[in-house]
Amino acid sequence: MITGSQTDEAEVVETASAKINLALHVTGQRADGYHLLDSIVTFATDAFDRLSFLPADRDSFTLGGRFGPLLSPEATGQDGNLVLKARDLLRAALAGEGVSMPPVAIRLEKNLPVASGIGGGSADAAATLRGLLRFWGASLPEDALFALALRLGADVPMCLSSRPLRARGIGEDIVALPAMPALSMVLANPMKGVSTPEIFRRLQEKNNSPIGATPTGSDTTEWIALLASARNDLEPSARASLPEIAEISQMLSESGALLIRMSGSGATCFGLYVDHAAAEAAATRLSRKRPDWYFQATRTA
Ligand SMILES: C[C@](O)(CO)[C@H](O)COP(=O)(O)OP(=O)(O)OC[C@H]1O[C@@H](n2ccc(N)nc2=O)[C@H](O)[C@@H]1O
Ligand SMILES: Nc1ncnc2c1ncn2[C@@H]1O[C@H](COP(=O)(O)OP(=O)(O)OP(=O)(O)O)[C@@H](O)[C@H]1O
């Protein structure tokens, strides 16, 4: 699905929405070390990075936004930005089909906290794939695009769709959940990065039960009941390494959230509220308490 918009003749703009693991069960581990998951995932409509693509004489990459200064535009290789890895992989895949793509100036407005469990880098990589295909007027068969996304990270295929879904396997076995209702939430992050591999390494129990069956309809109460019966199995190990997760969960609870949980490998937690006005009021109050932390009210896709 295309989530961006064309702002002028030449510029292509694409949004990279925060990914939220509403529930995440770890159900096993593959021989290569990757963990098997069962996760209910949605995307934030009001928390996103923004990517823009413009014609240029040579490739360039610039960063802006609140969290842009935390990333280096010059980093290359393993430490390179996922946006550049996505650009290079896509260009190589298209070259393999005999099509050579021109230089592009990419700007990333980094509004999402980094290494925070809401898949910022993965969403940026997926948005780069979507945006560049539009910018270059190119296409790849769906399965080739999906395989390319998976090479960039386990979360990247799900970020390609940016719609509610259930992910199994290592995150690549995806089923859309079109009946999921939009939820009102606050995303809360204590501004401390968390290493995903380290949280997986610290896991004590890796063979947990899957999540229950998802409701067939769009009744919010039924969906919240299902979520309440589920967990994030990465939360105990993240809490053990970062006491701020308990603190931020307590703050969300005191602000009237109906359900509170960590997303991904943390440290971002979300609280669900009765409606968007309640979520916005809570985010405002929480930001006043801790102006140095990240609080964002959002609806979900
Ligand atoms: C925790 C989640 O965000 C939940 O959606 C994802 O599983 C993580 O996805 P991601 O950050 O895109 O992960 P990748 O960049 O592919 O992998 C980072 C590291 O996390 C661990 N990893 C990741 C995904 C997975 N299913 N099992 C794992 O054990 C591996 O140690 C891997 O080396
Ligand atoms: N565009 C990008 N945005 C954020 N981080 C990036 C980006 N490109 C590379 N990185 C690197 O990727 C690492 C993970 O960052 P990211 O914000 O994607 O983590 P995350 O939200 O925990 O992801 P996930 O939920 O998929 O585990 C960071 O250490 C960061 O340096």
C-alpha cells in the first residue's frame, strides 16, 4: 500500500509510521538463533518519520527532526543507516533486472526515538523501498520486494504494509488484520536506547504459548480483552536491564490508561485510553512531568 504523497513535480514524500507490538509472544527459536514470534502489530498514524526523495547529480543523505542528531549520515557498512542499505539493495536488485537508477537526494526527518522498540529504522527502510520505487517509477514482483525487505531486518516486511497484522515466524509470516479497530494510545519512552539482540539473549523462557484467536469483528472491547489476555514476552528481560520501564508504566497507569505494555524489545511502552481526547490529555500531563522523555498521543491504523 502506498502511504505517501507527491508534494511537487519531482519530490516524493513517504511516511514511516511507528510499529507497535500490541502483543508479542516468543514461541521458539530457530537453529540460526532467530526467535519464533507470535505478534499482533499495528502502526501509529500520528507518530512517524518522514522521508523525501529529490533528483540530484549524486546520491546524498541528510538528517533532520528531533532525533536526527543521534544518527550519523556518514556511517557506512554495518553501521550505515538502514535507509542507505535499503537504497543500495533496491538499486542492486533493479540493476539485476537490467535497469540502472539515477542518483537521489534522500532526507530523513527523524521524529521517532532511536532503538526504542517501535521499529523506527525498519519503518524508514520500508518507506525507502516504497518511496524509491515511486521516485524511480520502477517496480519489483511482490515476493522479490518482500524478500529484499526481510534481508534488511525481521521487522521490515511488516513495515512495508503499515497496516494491522499478525506476524509469526521470525516476523515475516504475515496475515493482515483488517477488522482491528483504531485504538487511542500514548507512546512513552524514557530516552534510553535498548539493544534488540541483547534483550533476546537475556530471555529465560523461549517456548511460550501463542496468542489466542483474534476477534472476527471490529468490537473494541473484544480486541482489548484479547490483548489483555496476551503479553510481551520480551518485557521481563527489558525491565531487568532498564528500571525506567517500570517507572514509565506506573506513570501511564496513573494517567488513566486501560492497558499498558512494552512494544518490541523496548523501551517504548504504550497505554491505551478510552478515546483520543483522553490520550492527548494524558500525553500533555505526562510531558509536563518529564519534559526530557518522549510522550506522543496517537491513533492506530
Ligand atoms: C522485537 C521485534 O521488534 C518485534 O517486532 C523484532 O523481532 C525485531 O526486529 P528487527 O529489529 O528488525 O530485527 P533484526 O534487525 O532482523 O535482528 C536484530 C537481532 O534481533 C534478534 N532477533 C530478531 C528477530 C527475531 N525474530 N529473533 C531474534 O532473535 C537477533 O539477535 C538479531 O540479530
Ligand atoms: N533510520 C534509522 N533509524 C533509527 N535507527 C537506525 C536507522 N538506521 C540504522 N539505525 C540503527 O538501528 C538500531 C535500531 O534502531 P531502531 O530505532 O530501528 O530500533 P527499534 O525501534 O528497537 O527497532 P525494532 O523495534 O525493530 O527492534 C539503532 O542502533 C540505530 O543506530
